[in-house]
Amino acid sequence: MTKQVFLIQAHKDIGQLNALVEHLRDDDFLVYVNLDRKCDLDPAAVHPAARLVRERIDVHWGTFSQVQAVLNSLRQILAEVPDFDKVLFLSAQDFPLLSNAALKEELAALAGRELLDTVAIGRAPGQWAADYRYQYFYPQGSGRLRRLACALANRAMRATGIKRRLPQGLQPWGGSSWWALSRECARMLLERAGREPGLVRFFCRVACPDEMFVQTLVMNSPFRERVLGSNFRYVQWPESGSRNPKVLDEGDFERIAASRAHFCRKLDSRTSAGLMPRLLALRAGAEGTA
């Protein structure tokens, strides 16, 4: 059976991370862990079944560092694993809802498809009105001069009606940061990032590029025809419009169990303590919806 690769991005709670690695431990699964360089997690404490991504960087929310951490990870994975079906990008706060055997069957049935949440970005009906994220400049990091330069440039652009456009006439697409992509698709992302530095520079001034970079490159490539349009993740967004998904608790179990998701997120060791036993039972096939 072709192997599946799981790439876990982690920045806290070594116990939760190692529990996830343990759940995914399987002869047909390879698990890579990319630790945020600025976190206080000890690499030596990571589950021995996991392989560590060597090129670590400081990851900051909403910046290209999130994309760069993924590219660094994919580069190592493709160099070390000559044959695999998909690489599944996870957070350490994700949890598998299927047994490993059931997950293998699901992924085998989806071979040749890219599991990527996608939505066209724009102002037309049905599109995601997030074009402001790339039409203006967004500073990377906390440098005062950088922030000031971006603010002045944006003020001048708004005064003159000028807006940034994606390079090479690319059409903008967005969606969830979490996905499952084929080896060939992952290689395409790496190759384009390597040979088109101007494209990377453009996304370095985009707000939350982790929700645009992969979608835009994939949907402007032949892999578009293979995109299923779902990442099979259960996520619950608060009605308040928070930028962060809800941390799941026991009250969310019925909705999770009724979903067709392969994973749910976000879980927290404390907030989700009552939910975890029911998820474990669900994964073992011992509990379903009421």
C-alpha cells in the first residue's frame, strides 16, 4: 500500500502533540513534525515515531512565515520519501475521527484527488470578499519602519485608486490552511516557489497568505481538475466572527460525529477534556450519534 505522510505543525502542549503522533502511528503512515522555532517545546521530547523537520523558523500568525514553514517541510519530505500518495497538513490541535484502517480506506478512495478547501476571491456573488488581503501591502514582522512604509504606500494607493494585482495574471483563490495534497501537487508548489521569486515576494506582503498561497497556485495549474473542494476537516466558527475557530468541547460531539470529516479541530487539553473520551470511542467505532 502506498504510504501517506502527515505533516504536523506544532507550537505548544507536547502531550497533545505526542498523543496525536501515537494515534497516527502505523506502518503505512509517516509522521513529520515541524516545531515553531520560537516555541519552548523540546525537540528531544517529541514522540520517537515522528520525524522532525530540520529547517525550523519563527512562525507568526498572518504572515508568510506560515507558508515558508510548510515549504521547508515539504522540501524535506519530498527529498526523504520517494513514494507516497498524499501529504496531509495538520495542526497539533487536530484529532483523527477515523481509525487508521478506516482512514486508509477513505484516502485510497480519494487517490488522485487534491483535498483542498477552495473559494474564488472577489466581489461577485458566491466569492470570498477577501481581495483587500492582497490589493494592499501588509508588513511582515513588527518593525516600526516596515509598518510605516506599508501604511504610507497604502494611503497613496487608496488616494490614487491603485491596487495590487497578482503576478502573471493569476486569479486569486482562498480557503482553509489545512489540506491533503498529492506528492505531484506538493512538488509543483515547491518548484514554482523556487523558480518564481517574484511570486513569493508578492505573497510576502499579503495578509494571511496561508489562506491564499496554496489555493491560488493549485487553482491556476493543471491540478485544478483534481481538486475535490473539501479538506474533510470539521471546524466550528463562532457566530461572533472571530478570526479563530471555536475550541471544541463535549457539547460539539453530535455535530462532529455526524460530519464526514477525517479530522476535527481545534482541541485543547483542558477545554476539550470531556470531549476526548467520546472522540476516542467514536474512532474505535464504539459510539455514534444519538
